[in-house]
Amino acid sequence: MRLKDKIAIITGAGTGIGEAIAHKFAREGALLVLNGLSGDPVRDVAGAILAAGGQAEVHMGDVAEEKEAHACVELAIRSFGRIDVLVNNAGIFIALAATEDYRIEDFDRTVRHNLRTAFLMTKFALPYLQKSRGNIICAGSEAGFNGSPGFTPYGGSKAFLHAFTMGVALEQARYGVRANCVCPGAIDTAWTRPDTGPLDEAMAKSIDDVVPLGRRGTPEEMANIYAFLASDEASYVTGSLWLADGGVTPAKGALGGKVPAELRRAPVGVLPLRHSHDGENGKEVYRIPK
């Protein structure tokens, strides 16, 4: 159990990759504080972890608000006495439009939920992470490397998190605090499904052909990376941008279409995930009218 008795806060822990991180960390022995918005199924995730013998406290609140971010950190201290790992997973992907048509309110929501959450949680957790020589993992994206036409503010928000994480890693190294960023590509969550997320049918159908491995990643595959980076096995890894995009970033052309069908199958997971495709529930998703 690579995270045995480590105290971890996971924001955005109710759905998608966040749910998978929560279950993975629990299986690896971590004691958890799980955060999500009021409509997210965070309590359901915590209940499943408790039923399996793990430990999980719940903080329901918008950690883009200063008082809620502070309260989430203080819950970890009251419940467990310290913080070893902060996972800044909270974020949104809620609009499809060319930059000139991108609504200002959607830009503001993207900045608020993708940037402000990570900054506030990091700010309030760092004094405790310095004491424990803990680590921070942020949720980046291949879009932060490559840009995203139709989602330019989203890609920009992730590029901010890449630079923010590297800056924190350099700044906090003298305290023994590590900071890294996981940068997924297209993952099979609500965000990449046209019936729930901002992608239209054509874009969603093209994903598998664009990815050199010929398929989307799974939330569990991403959670495995987070578990490694959070563990002492990654003791010499800091300031890294950990690409997990199936080869999209170095690819030249639609290589995924050449992958045979038997190699496109995702690995069979072991985590009891129930909310992989619920991440947009209760959230306004905008597509520019055609």
C-alpha cells in the first residue's frame, strides 16, 4: 500500500477522474478528505470507500471561495492532524465556441473553477505540507501544451496550471515539498461525450482516430499516475508535467485510425467507479448555435 496512512485532500472528487483518484488512494491506504460542489455525488463516493473499509471525510463546498477552501484544509487538520497530499483536481470544461464567440461568463467560470480553486487550496495547504514534507498534484491537460481550438480559454487555464505547478515546485523545494501536474488527453468522462459535454458529435467521434493509441484513456488509468506521484516512490519527481494523452502531443496526423480494433480496448479496471460520466450533471454546458 504505497499511500498507507497518508492524509490526502482531493478536490472535485465526486465524478470522473476525481472519483477514480479517491478510490485508488483509498485502496493504497490513504485517509481522505473529499471535496465537491453541492450537486456532486461526493458523499456517494465517500460511502463506497467507507463500505470497503477506508476512511473518508467530506467537505461540500465551492473551493473557488476563500472561506470554503480554508474550511476544506482545516477539516483535514481537525480530522487527521496533518496533510501529506493535496490533489487539485477540481475544474470545468463547459463551452464550445470560437474565441470571438466565447461567452464572457463562460471564460469567467473557467478561470474561477480551474485556476482560483488550485491557487486557494495550495495557498492554505502549504503551511501544513511544509511541516509534513508533502506534495501537490494539479490537474493539467495536453490542451495546456497544444491549445484547443473551440476551447481556447480551457487550454489557457491548463497552461496556467502547468506554470503554476512548476513555480510552486521550485519555490517549495527548500521545504521538501514536491509539486507535479498530470496532463491527460481525452479521457472517457462526461467531458468527452456529446450527450453530456461541450463536444459535438463530429468532434467526439474523431477522438479515437486522433489519439495514436486509438482510444480514450480511462479515469482509472489517470488515477494510477496520481497514486505514483503522491507516493514516496516518486521522491525525486518534482516540477514535472506528466503527459498522459495516448501520444497526442508528439503525433503528426491521425495515427489512431491505424490501430487494430483489438488494441483499442481499454484495460479492465478494478476500481468500483459509478460516476465517470456524471461530471457535467447540474452544470450549464454551452455550444455556440449552428
